[in-house]
Amino acid sequence: MSYLNPAEAAEKLEIGYKSLLRLLKRGVLTGAIKVHRSWQIPLKAIEEYKASLNIPEGYLTIAEIAEQLNLTELWVGRLIRAC
């Protein structure tokens, strides 16, 4: 089985590192284990989680919006919450 470290998993999911840690603490990514104070996340768990999101075709992630607007993901999140 192939495992990813948290930075790789966050990049694969297109979310921030802290958001990934929240998913790990909630037990959303099944099979993730902690080895010497560092998480190891199965690639299969990442793929299953992405498939469970059911993002409609044509929708953009916050990361994609931030890149297109040349803003940080934090600012895009603040703009979304302000609406």
C-alpha cells in the first residue's frame, strides 16, 4: 500500500495543511496512522475521500479561485464567508 505524508496529501486534495490535520483528527481519512509524530495517509483513503465529495463538473476549488484571482486561499475564504 502506498502512503503519503501530510504535505503530499494536502496537495493531492488541494486543501491546506491545517484542513488536512482536521480531517485526520476527525478520522475521515481511513487507514491513516501516526508514525513517530508524523501522519502517514494511504493514497487509497485520499482517492476515496475525493470521490465522496461529489463536486459538480465546472466548480472550482478555493485553491483554483485563489490562483485565478492572484489571491491567497485565506483571502478567498474570507471573501466567501463575507457573502
